[in-house]
Amino acid sequence: MTKKTTCPWWVGYILNRNARKLIHPPLQILSPYLKKNMVALDVGCGMGYFTIPAAELVGSNGNVIAVDLQKKMLTGMLKNAQKANVSEWIIPHSCEQETLCLNEYAGTIDFVMVLKVMHEVHDQKRFTKEIFETLRHEGSLLFVEPKGHVSKSAFLKSLALFEQCGFRLKSTPKITFCRSALLIK
């Protein structure tokens, strides 16, 4: 079995490039799911590539809880959020390797983004349970993995873990070069 590694913090600068928006436009990807006043959770937020557009979509009466393992990612995300004038709607949240530390948000989240991060998670079973516990009834989860890093069988294995927790598959959105699933609690 291959060892799971965490994306180095400095790669966050590369992943946040404007050219990426041509392939993965964040507002286009998120707008079908996020509405004003919602509470969203971005797990593995990095430098805020999806966090900042999510904050724009939920607006000043909503929130995005931006979770990352690396303090430098959270610092970079906040800096980018300040430039975009959405930092007040974002709650930075530091997690640990073994746990997301999200007990305080149990049952309060409307929408969760697990975008291109699951392949880095060491204990996927625990991770899926923690995500499930954060969501409100009928809350949704957008789960996306890059085809280049994650095989179809590995994606389906992760998807099965979400389903074992109680999620049900609603759809499989088309996202370029990715495997994706929209799940409902």
C-alpha cells in the first residue's frame, strides 16, 4: 500500500493560479449547491481556491469553515480572502492528522466540499464519519478526486465509505479530469 502524503504548503500557491479557473472554474462548480446564508465546510481548503468563491456564494449572512492541517495554508487562505473582501465570512479551522476536530459544528453544516483531498487522508473511515456528523439532515457533500492521482477503484472505495456512514448518492457531476459524486445525508 502506498503511503499517503500531504500536499506541501508551497504547492498551494501553484494550485491557486488563475489559469486553473479555465479547467475548474470554482463558481461554476459550486453555484449549483451553495446559496446565500448557507454554512459550508471546505475540508483541505489550501490557499482558498474553492473557499473564497464559496464565501462569495454564501454571502455576508453565511459562513465557510475552512479546514486545513497546515497553518501556512490557512494563513495564505486568509490573506487571499482579505484581498477578495470575504474574510469576515470565513472561519479558519486547524485540524490534526488523526481528526478534523469539528465536534463544535455537529449538525450545523449545509454543504461540505471534499475536493481533491480524500487521497491524502490517512484514516478515511474516521474522516467520513466526522464529515457525516457535521452535516444537517439533508445536507449535501461534493466529493471530487483527480483522475491523475486516484484510480476508479480507489474512488469507489472511498465513495463506499461515505455510503456506509449513511450518505446516499444523488448524482455524479461532470468535472473535467475528475471523478465526482454529490452525496446527501
